[in-house]
Amino acid sequence: MPQRARSLLISLLALTVASTAVACVPGQPAAAGGKPNIVLVLTDDLSMNLLPYLPHVQDMARTGTSFADYTVTDSLCCPSRSSLFTGMVPHDTGVFTNGGKDGGYRVFHGRGDDKSTYATSLRQAGYRTAMMGKYLNGYQPKSDGIPPGWNEWDVAGNGYGEFDYDLNENGTVKHYGKKPEDYLVDVMADKAAQFVASSAADHTPFAMELATFAPHGPYTPAPRDAGAFPGLTAPRGPAYDTLPSSPPSWLASRTPLTDREKQTIDKDFRKRAQAVQSVDRMIGTVQAALDKAGVRGNTDLVFTSDNGYHMGEYRLTPGKQTAFDTDVHVPLVVTGPGVKAGATVDQPAENIDLRPTFEALAGASTPAQVDGESLVPLLNGTAPPAWRTVGLVEHHGPDFDQNDPDKPAKNSGNPTTYEAIRSTAYTYVEYADGAKEYYDRTTDPQELHNTAAQLPPDKARQLHDTLRAMVSCHGAAACRH
């Protein structure tokens, strides 16, 4: 594993517990033979550099397992979430963007992707399932129904501002206003605690996804957190306000950040750190509810993000959609019965692996069309006999959709269509216009030296062939090879 990735995980997550310990709450051993409960906390646009502001997640890393090379199939909300639900890469879900003919809820629903998700599998396996918060871009609480597989449905449409939103509560639409108690993450936390209590009382295994809009723009913190971290500024690493060598055409003309842009980046980063405080408290609320119900020792708790976020790196103002690690490499931290404590997994993992992981934990079968593979052996500290060596990223662009909440702002980066593969050691990108990028992250962890043009012909051909095979693979075995 590259030293940068290992150092980042160690410094941010403070992994201090011996790797032989088992992640269970003292006094609450895992239930023997029982199906574990599953709680997924999926944040929106949360980047690795926000981990220091999430103490509950840091504690999860000490008592559980972290993934050093976990990536998403696209650094954009809807294609990433579609991959998570279905376990399939974008060329199999058909969801490449947040709207239009190749993305959004309409495409996901229209193709029937919602008929086979981890929720449908777990419900069939006897689980009580809940979806709370953000579903997919384009979902309208007032007109769109409840997808298959969900027992509890508390989903918003445009909840980015955290106030003044509609919530579809099991088919009934309720409007929340601008009072402090209407703050969406807090509403989700309360509903999650109720769901845990009612499920435990029924002695029914449950699976719950808590999908926050935070810390997505406009980066709205809870009122009680609006003054937190005074003077906090955005990190200024080697990639800050620096272009990589031989940049692709969409990036090559970017000029140095202005003083005003730097001030805005600092303000936005501070607001993002403030916004995730409510997410961290929500995790604490859920853990307390699990403790009260006596089921925490038999619950797998998963924390991750749908994509990362750049803030000044490569001279870009706040945004995503690129193949840089700032955007595609996100946290994945898991605690639960049998999960090794204080452990770091080096093998490449992707969001397509969460569906088969949940199905394996639940004792449910995984459909043949799923491209991902179960992470359970890696969580238990066992190296699978065969595992993929690269992850796939597929992106359609540029994005000029005026209705897209993720439409790139000026100077934030708006790449053309590309496909990429990312291993533990390198990132390789091919653009639709013929441009290529290759970053050896073992020697260039900040991805500042594009050496695609200097690759030996045999290696260049091998990378191209591997990428071409990946963008046409179907099913776990084919996509692994």
C-alpha cells in the first residue's frame, strides 16, 4: 500500500487497538448464529480530510476495520449511489449522471434497477429494512412512490439546505420548516433510534441506510454548530493551487487560485467541518439506541461517502467529478461481530462490494449480474484466494445540466467523458478526446506528475487492454479479472 494512504489512515483515524480484538461492545457479545443487523451511514461529498472532525468515526476505526483503498465507481452522487444499491458498475446500471437520458432517478427506476438491490435481497431474507434521508437525484417525495424492498421509507427530495424540505414518510408527505428541530440530520437520527427500538422489540433483524445530504453544498451546519472551528482553513497540501504536469485539456488552462477563491475555499471547508458534526452525533445516537436495545454487539455499522471532494487541489475551486484521489477515494470503516479491530485492509474495494457484503452477512444469495464481491473475508482478517487488482471509474461529462445540484461551478472542474482504473499503486485514465493520464502513486501520491506519455509501449498497451476489458465486464468473476 502506498505510504501516503497508510499514513493518512493512521494519522486521521488513530488506529490504536490491537488487530486481534473483536469489535463488540463490552458486555454485549455477538449473538451466536443470529443474523446481524446492518446500519449503513452514507454521507454526501465527504472527503478524507474531514475525518479528523468525526470522533465517532475515529472510534469506529479503533474498534473496527478501515479500508485503505476504497473507491467509488464515479465521483458523482447518482451513479455512485446506483452502484451501491445494485452492486453494479455504471455501464451495467445505465446510470452515469444525475439526470437526463443517462442518469438520475428516472433512469434508475426506468431500467428496473430498483427491483434488485441489497434492500430487496435482505427483505426477502427476513430483514426489516429502512431508508432515510437522500435516495437518488431526481426523486420527488410528492409524486414518486416507495421502491421495492423497503419497510420503512423516510426520504427527502431537495434536502441539501437541511431545512424547508418535504419528507416522504411511508407514503405520506410531511413538510419540515426552518425551526432548529427541523434540521434534517437530526430528524433522521430520531427516526433511526425509533426504528432500532421497534425492530429490536420485534426480535427482527434489520438493515437501515442513513443517507445524509451533509456535508454537500450549501454546507449547512446545525444551528448549534454554526460557530464551531473559528479560523479553520482548508488543508494546503502539495496539490493545493498546483497543476499536474501534462494536464488533460479540461484542466490545462486553469490559472492560479485568486485570493478571493482561497478565502471562499477556507470558508466552505470550515462550514463542511461544522456540517459533519451533526452526522457524527447521529452516529452516536444510533449507537446509544443499539446499546439501549441490547443489540449493538450483533450489529454491523458501516460508514462511508458517495464520493470525495476537492477544495483547491489542482487549482480547482470546490467540486468533484474528477478521477483524482481527492474525488474517488473515500473512507470505508466497519465495526461489528467478527470484524477485526484496529485493522487496515490493503486490497482494492469499491462501492459495488457493499451489496454482496450485506447479502453475505444476512445469509442471502447474490444475483449473478452483481459486479461486486463480498468484503466479509477481508473484514474477518482473511485474504480471499482471488481478489481484483483494480477498481473501475466511469464518468460522463462535461456536465451543463442547469437542474443538477452538482453542476460544476466556474473553475471547479468539469471533465469530459473518461474511464479510469485505480490500483493500490497507480491511477490510469483515458478520456473520450484521446487524452490519457497515468500517476504512479507509490512515488507520486499527490498525483502531480502525469507520465502517460513516458510509459513503455508494453505497459501502455496492458493498461489500455485492462481498462477496455473492465468497461465491458459483466458479473463479479469477469470484473475481477
